[in-house]
Amino acid sequence: MDTQAELQERGRSSAPATGPEERPRSSRVRDRAADLMSWRGTLALGAVCAVFVFLFSSFVVQPFLIPSGSMEPTLRVGDRVLVNKLAYRFGAVPRRGDVVVFDGTGSFVREGGEQNPVTALLHGAAASLGLAEPAETDFVKRVVGVGGDRVVCCDERGRIEVNGRPLNEDYLFTGDAPSKVPFDIVVPDGTLWMMGDHRSRSRDSRDHLGEPGGGMVPVGRVIGRVDWFGWPPGRLGPLPDTAAFDSVPAAGPSHG
């Protein structure tokens, strides 16, 4: 009996340990595979989310970082606004008073500028998410004249007139004149006359009067309409509306 008990005790003591430090090889392999799959799943989910956000910002709503004070007080430096890219996709066109983001290539900046394609791609991706300043060719301004409009500066009281009706521009920066640059233009069909709200600090259509295109921005270059504030939290909400253009009559026959 003693011999049999001794053999049983030796058998138990010589059995391989199955604790956490001496797990079978197959168990350790399974754990490593599970960890690897978990990391791959996380990376895949992150990639899918990134692609979704990028596509959403490319075709639906794009965050846009305001880089300058040309649209103060409506838009301030550092604001992040949400640009509605569907606003003009289904037959609608920009209206007087709309604040829009547009590509100024060929109107506000010359065409043909060269840039490192990799740098441009990375910067464009960051800008499309509102994480970087927009490209140098992207601008945000207010539509003051649409195709066919006659826009004049200024009447005897220093106000801009559109189709003979003076504007009460309640959005102007305090102390700014509507314009210190005189002009009398007719906006060609399919183009827009753009101006900043901070007139003394805005380079807009007025600054390109003598250049090809005369400062007019083709409607096809409009990226979208600024509809909402996305940042900072204290400014969340829709962009303030204006009644400045409510009494402006329809444009007469277009002149070129």
C-alpha cells in the first residue's frame, strides 16, 4: 500500500504544470493570434472611419478653418465653420448675401502654381477635416452681386447699390466704409461679385477689377455655402442671416 501511494504521489508531482506561466504552446499561440486579430480589427475600423469622414467632408459637409479677419465680425480668425457642399448641387444657385467658400484659381489667384503633390495631398486632407488652414486658392466671402446685377459704389451716402437699391449692410465690421474703392460693374451671367465683411482688411473682387475676369468668380468654382459654426462651443449654431438684400430688385438684362 505504501509503495502504491508513493507511486501516485510521484505521478502527480511529475505531471506538467498548467498554470499561467506554463501554458501549453497551442494556448499561447491562440492568445497571440487573438491579440493580433484585435489590433487588426481596431486598425481596420479606424481606417473605415477615416475614409467615411474624408468622403463625408469631400461631398456633403466640410469643416473649414477661418484663416484671416477678412470676414469679421461674421467669421473670426480660428473659427471652424461647416460648409454645406450640397447647397448648390441640385439646381440651386448662390444668392446675394450667401457666405460661400470658393476656389479663387483664375479669379483671385493666377493659375498654374506648382506644388509638391504629396504635400498638397496631405495638406488637402488635413484642411478638409478643418485641422489645417485652407489652401491658398480657397477663399470665404459674401456674395454681393449675381449674374446680371449692376453693383455700384457708392451713392451719396456712401452705400453700395445693387440694381439701383442701396444696401443697409448690417454685417459690416464696425467703423468700416462699405468701400473706399469706387466701381460700377455689371456681373456677367454665371459669375459672382464677392466682398468680405471687414472691407478694410479684405482682398476681394474689388482688388481684381483690372485683371482678366475683372474679379468675377465663376459659379462653378463655388465649393459650398457656410451654414453653421462648428467651433468654438460658444458660437455653435447657424450663421446669422441678413436682410440687406431683401429689397433688391431682380437683375435686368445681362451685359456680357
